[in-house]
Amino acid sequence: MSVQAVDVSDDAFQTSRLQRPIYALPPSLPPPFFQHWPWPTSGLRRGFEGRSHAPLAFGSQKNRQDDTTKPCQGVCFQSLALGLLVVSWGDRTGSFSALLASRLLDLPPLAVSTAAQRQFDLQGYRFEAKPEQLRPPRVVRVGLVQNQIPLPTDTPVAEQVAALHQRIEEMVDVAALCGVNIVCFQEVWTMPFAFCTRERLPWTEFAESAEDGPTTRFCQKLARKHNMVVVSPILERDAAHGETLWNTAVVISNSGKVLGKSRKNHIPRIGDFNESTYYMEGNRGHPVFQTQFGKIAVNICYGRHHPLNWLMYSLNGAEIIFNPSATIGKLSESMWPIEARNAAIANHCFTCAINRVGTEVYPNPFTSGDGGEAHRDFGYFYGSSYVSAPDGSRTPGLSRTQDGLLVAEMDLNLCRQVSDTWNFKMTGRYEMYAQELAAAVQPNFVPNVIKE
């Protein structure tokens, strides 16, 4: 296998020296365009070199009839973010020499076989920092878990939660085999993403206490069992404040204690994202959690569209910012590969974007308020979870269609090394921004527009 990264400007497409034909992604393709493209964009599967590879592996084409794969000769596009990596290859037993600056992470054979047995995508990559004279490496492994709900949406609440707990435990056990120190699940992972329906029951019954609810106790058990920090995004019921509901991520220390919680600051008001009728905007600011393995923060879902939201977690010292999400192809897939990656660059930190997979069909039809016909599903959750580094490199994404675990090893020293090079935060004019923002939120604000 040979790999070549090339300039992908319009001129470069005409003059590339690649021997094989070049296929460019037409800019006019509407989202979700990934499933229309003949080659998958989800990246190289761990174990490609001489081993069997999973469905939707990089360098393979999926057979729509029998869900198998076959080696694919040609050119593949790895990412839409910050340029494309163009890959040419021969046979599948060659060596992979360049992959968006992240490198393959050798995972234990038992983890690989267990993931295959339990039918979920497993990938591993690593980011390296330069050796320093005064600081030892600060290496940590994070695990990103994406999954579909295992049972139909009309399954009784207790059965659905129990099935989700079982599925997550299966995947976290594999994460432990891979040496993961911090694991994060997708947004409101304990339930269908049912806010599109506008119905209260039974969906609000999935809400539970962040401090001592059944899911928190379940995650505490996992944390103690595996010496692992667990980030568990749930629908929170706040009994102490009038049964208020929140979209909350509970952060549990590797000791099993609840470190705290972070709430979703930005609630979408677009299409079928009717979340504002269920829970309130977060009221806890931008907390950062000091764990044994590093400083982490949780920017839930829609917050990834807001640069200042990322910035505030970074200013509070976050080295890793998780972005547990639930987003669909027709709305956001063209932006997905870009936003968390740009945030990692701008804020000198690692970012971890997580999305659920599958289509969830609900018992009763609902409308989108756009004059369209009533429907029973929200859309397709396209997975594609990935990790980005402060130097702009990133891993490939997990599968668009399968449950998956992405293991990323990172040296947190890279955060300061990149900061010392680019100085984005040092050169930020925060006092000026603060003054102008303070003026902008006033009722008598007049935009500073200079006219002739």
C-alpha cells in the first residue's frame, strides 16, 4: 500500500502526479452526501496490515446486498476538513505510511477479537508530542463510544435502559482491555433521542438524578472496576429545583466518586430538534474537571457550533474537550469533520467528537413545522466519531453505520507545545472582546459600522 498526501486545490487536481484517476467530491452534493460516495470516508480500520478488516474499512467497498467488503483499487478522500488526504494503494497487505498525522495504535488481540464477536467497530490511533527536557510525557488514552439503541423506541423504559447498560458495559470492558483511562459516551445515551416527537411521556421517564440515579451508580461501578474516568451524558431530573430537566454530562472519577456535572449550554431551535420544550439551557458555566489523567471538559452537542463555548472551556484549562452529540446527516454532516477539529486548533487542546448511529422510528407520526409531511423518524444518525489534536491532525472517523469504540492515545504535552508555537491564546484580545460583547448585549447597542 502506498499513501500520498497531495495539494487539493483546483489546479492541483489537474496536475496531480498520482498514477491512478483522481475523483473529486463535487461541491454541489447536498448533505448527507457521504452515503452517495462510492468509497467510505470513515478511515483505516485498526488491523488493516495483513489482518482481516471490518465492514466499511478504508480501502474497501461495502456490498449493499450482503454487508461484506472487498478491497477497493483507486483513490479515496479521507477528510473534508482542512484539505483532503488523497490515498492510492495496491493490495491490502501493504504498509500505511501517512494518516492525517495520527498513527495506528496497536491494540491487544483479545480486544480486537472481542469487538468482532460483539459486533462493533474498533479503531486505535495515537498522537505524539516532541520529547522535552523538563517534563516527562503525559500520555493518556481516551475512548469514544458510539452506539444505536438496541431495542425499538416503544420498548418499555426499564427494558431499554437495561439493554443500553448491557451494551455499554460490553464496550467499556473492551476499552479497559485497550488501556483506556477516560471514556465518554454519546449525548443522552440512556434513551432514544425522542425530543423530535414533542411528546412528554414516556420520554421524560428516562430522566434521572445525576448524583445517585441508576445510570450514575452503573457508571460508578464501571469506573471502580476499570480504574477509568467515565463521562456519562444523561437526561437529568433535578428534584431539588422543581423537577427541572437538564441535558447533563456526569463526570465520574476513576475512584468511582462523582466529580461533578456539566450542562448543555446551547439548545437548538432548528428542524426536529425540539429540545427546548423538554429541558433548560445549562446554568453551570464552563466547568473543567481535574482528573488523575488530565483536565477535561464536556461541550455537549450543539455547543460545538459556538466558538466561544469551546473557548471558555479552554480558558478554564481544559486539555481534552469531549463533544457528545446526536446529530443527523441531512442537517450537519458537511460540518461534522470540521468543527471539533477547528476547535482543537484554535484552543490548543484535544477535542473528541462523538455521535450516535442508526435511525430511530417512533410510534406516532410528527411534523417538522416546515409544511412537510408527517413522519416517524428523526433522520439518520451517522456516527463518524473522531479525535482531533491541537496541531490540526485528527484520527479517521468511526463507522457511519455501526456501534463503535475509538481508542486514541495522546501526549498532553502537545497542548503547550502547540501553544508555544502559535500563541493563539496569548495573542487573543480578550479584554477588547469582553468590552465589545458587553456592549453588544445591551438594548441600546449600535453596531460599529462606518459608512461614507
